[in-house]
Amino acid sequence: MKTAVNKWFALFVVLTAPLLYVIDIFIINVAIPTIKANLNASDAEIQLVIASYLLGSACFLITGGRAGDFLGKKKVFFWGMLAFTITSCICGLSQNATQLNVARFFQGVSSAFMVTQSISLIQVLFTNSKERAIAIGWYGITLSIAAIIGQVLGGYLAETHFVIEGWRLIFFINLPIGILSLLAIHFYLPETPKLEKVRFDYKGALYLTFGLACMIYALTEGRENGFPWWFYAMTLLTITFLLRFIIIQKTKLLNKQDPLIDISLFKLKDFKIGLFAVLFHFMLHTAYLLIVAVYLQSGLGISALACGMYFIPHAILFMISSVFAGKLLPKYGKRVLQLGLIIILISFVLQIIYFSQKDIPFVSMLFLGIYGLGNGLVLPFLLNVVLNNIEEKDAGAASGIFSTFQQTASALGISIIGGIFYSILESDHFKNDYLLALQIGLSAGVICLFIVWFMLSKLPKNYKSETNTLHSME
């Protein structure tokens, strides 16, 4: 790592982790109807295809970050990438929805280990503040590029039939990229010192994982099965596991051990406000991308490839507005995010009023583009809101909590708002009324928008946010 060329090439290698991670979120959204048809999956099972990936990631983001400190960042990055590549292939070989969802969960787990190391390695590779700022900028750009690639590629591959079904190629495409990344990681990345004093909170990670898993499974499969007795049993287990997790974290903190989450940070008002804003914004964002993709394909009957193309204006305008927002945020603070929420609200209202069962490509793409324009002012900078008043020594712990909330919120959005959407489609009175299902789903999103607005309004009037932190994952 002695030359500048090697350093920047190493950055290229590091960025393959967030690239693959984000692609595998967006590539699935567009291909959901195709996967459902090929695997004869239920609506609940198809929701879990997305939610289980996000859940696996959410449960192990903090643990994954700690693993790099304990074992070495390069080593954990390598094994995380290897596991992600293998689980991607297992997803592609799945014969039913259950196998796919289990594989997706472990694919999410492996992503947590490789993505957290990519962020840490940027800090290691670039000690100069100006170079680090450039590297972090490329990290944010990579996320936006990955979103565009995922949406278009998902539509294209879903309709491709080369030896095997096209939807399986969505997962197998990670194989050649993963192999090249593993070789590059081995030869071009430096190893980092191990922090011997760091210890895993295995018990905390176990309770958090089971608690979140019970919650997501109960919300998706419970709705599909008419909320049977085991739905309430799993809800009780969710509460029990999460309460036990909180007790464990408090105990470890009092005993000056290494908790999975430093819950003392929740005493900070602005930190809590930021997390609630993250929770409801990512719920609406992830659910919106799902229900619109399903509506366009199953409701309007357009092809998967065309659906992917519809999302291009959304991704491009997201990227453009996020660049301008980064310059405006230091001066105007939370008002930039609130402006973004207003633009998103306008987009949702227009879609509720004007979307019809007739496909009008320009109008559909315009609405998606307006949403991307507004979201670019909000989503990339929620991390700045969360970390604004956090001391430097607590930044790592706060970032881990943010990431966990982000991924959990995305899974909840798929389960709750996505569940409302599918409930309308399955009801006897409104069966297969995709327009009504979309309108009600968007209305649920509007409620989330108002909650996010309310949370941001609780921040100080003179609130200003620094913009030198990493963009959150789109």
C-alpha cells in the first residue's frame, strides 16, 4: 500500500462490498413477481425474500463491526465476501420459497460482516482528511450507482432465459464478481491490528436476533394465515427476547464490559429523535419500492425489464438532489430534509390521485422521479442527524445502532406496509384490486412521512448538521 495507485485501487476493491449489498436489495424488488410465479410462493413468503435479507443484515451489523476489531478487518472482509458469494449461489439453487428465504437470511448475515469492514477499511486506507473525504464521496456514489444497476439488471435478468430460469441469474451474477473481489482482497488489501481487549457479546446478539426474527416472521406469515394463535405466541416471544436483550446490555454497561449496543446513548434527546426519523423513513422507503414494482408489473402488466427502466429517473434524480443537499445542509440544516419530505408527499399524493389501471409510461416515470428527487434530500443525511451531537468516542457505537435501526425499519416496512398492500389484494371484497392496494399502501407511507416530519420538528430551530459522515445506505 505504498503508492497512491495501490491505495485508490484498494478503495475500488473495498467498494465492491456496498456495491453488491445494495444491488441485491434493488435487484430483487423488480424481480419479485417473477420469483413468486416460478416458486409458487405465497405473498407472505415473497415478502420474506426481501425482509429476511434485511433482517439477517440488521441482526449482525454491530457484531460484524466488532469482528473486524477482534480478528482483523481484512480477514473478516475476506470471509464475509466469501460467505456472501456462497449464499448467493445457494439462493440461486433454491427449489422453493422456504429454501430461498433461509439462504437470503444468511446472505444478509454475511453482508453485515463485509459491509462494516468496507467502511472501517476506508478509515484505515485514507488517513489524510481530504483524501478520506474523496473516498467517502465515492462510497456514496457507489450506493447510488448500485441502486440504478440493481433496478435495471433485475428487470433484464428476470426476463432472460439462458440454460436456467432468469431469476436465478440474479443471484449467480454475484459469483464472478465475488471471486474477483476475493482475489483482489487477498493481494491488495492490508491487514489491520487486532484489538485483543474487544470481546463479543454473544448472548446479546442471540437475543437480538431471535427477537427481531420472531417479530418479522409473525408480521408476515401471521397475516397470511389470519393471525392464528402462534402469531400471539411469537409476539410474546418478541417482547420477551427484546426485553431480555435490553437487560443484558444494561448489565454489561454497568459492569464496564463490552455490550452489543451502548444503550446510554438513548439518553440523548437528538439521538432518539434521529432514530425515530430513521425508523419511519426507511419503513416507507423500502415498502414503497416493493409495492410500486408489484403494481407496475402485476397491476399494469408491464414487463420486468420495462419496470426496471421506470426506476431510472428515480435513481438519477436521487443522486443529483443528494449532491446539492450535501452543499445546502451545513447552512439550512433540518429544513433541507423537511423540503425533501414535502416533495415526497407531493409525489405520493399525485400517485394516489392520478395512478390508474392504464399504463402511462411518462406519468409513472415522472412520479417515481419526483419521489427520488425528494428522497435524495432526506435519506442520505439521516445518519448526519443521528450523529450530529455524538462525541467522537461514541461515533462508532452510534453508527452501529443507526445501521441496525435502518435495516430493521426496512424489514418492518416490507412486513407492515407491504402486508397492508397484500391484504387488500387477498381480501374477498377487493381481490386483486392493485390500484386500491397501491393507494392504501401509499396512504400508510404518508402517515410515516408526517411522523418523520414531526420528529425533525423536535430538533432545535437552529439545528445544523455536519456533512463529513458517511452516507447511509440507499
